[in-house]
Amino acid sequence: MDNPDPRTITDAEWRARLTPMQYHILREAGTERAFTGEYDKFYDEGEYHCAACGTQLFYSTAKYNSGCGWPAFTRPADDEVIEEHRDTSYGMIRTEVRCGKCGGHLGHVFPDGPPEQGGLRYCINSAALVFTPAEG
């Protein structure tokens, strides 16, 4: 990304840079339908980056099949890359996760992940991610 501070990008610039689905999810806190995302049943080795700003968010080693219909991870690549916010939309109380660099909506985190790996499930929209395969 050519802008050093993605939080200063205008709405028009985001619309030009992102696909309509990416814009809906990342900038309008939308979601994709369950079991339709590119990375739901995808388990190649590599890294997942923010589709808006390129920040590395998750490693494939933290990805698992939760059966929820969206890519699920047990932890972010680094605690600093994710922001958490209380979300009370749709009559529910959830914890929204956003990219710590650009503020893009990624999905939600729930306390029902594998207990032996910390107990969290980061439920992330595929369209919010770009996958980079491991080298070698």
C-alpha cells in the first residue's frame, strides 16, 4: 500500500481500492454468508494479511476447522495487529475484531475455541484476508 497511514484514506479511495464485497466487510462491518468464503476450508501453509492494508494478521498454524462457516484462528500473528471492540448489533453482545493498522472490520472473536490453544475462536471473513503461501 502506498499510503503510510491507512486511517487517512478517504471513503472514495477505499471504494476504488477494494472489491465491493471487501468494501462492505472491511469498511461497513458487513459479513459474507457462512460457508461461502474462499478460506473457510483452506489449509495451505502461509500467512493471512489484511485485504485493505496488507498487515500480517494470522499464520496458517493458528487456523483450524471450527465448523462455523468462516475461517477460524486460535490467535492473531501478534497481539498488536488486532483491535477488539464491543459489538451490540443485531441484539447480540459480541467482540468485534478490526485490523490494528487500518481499522478494517475483520470479524469477531468468541470464547469457544480449542481450550488447549487458549480457548479463543477468531471468526474472520475470507474477503477481509489475502493469503500469502509459505516459501519453499
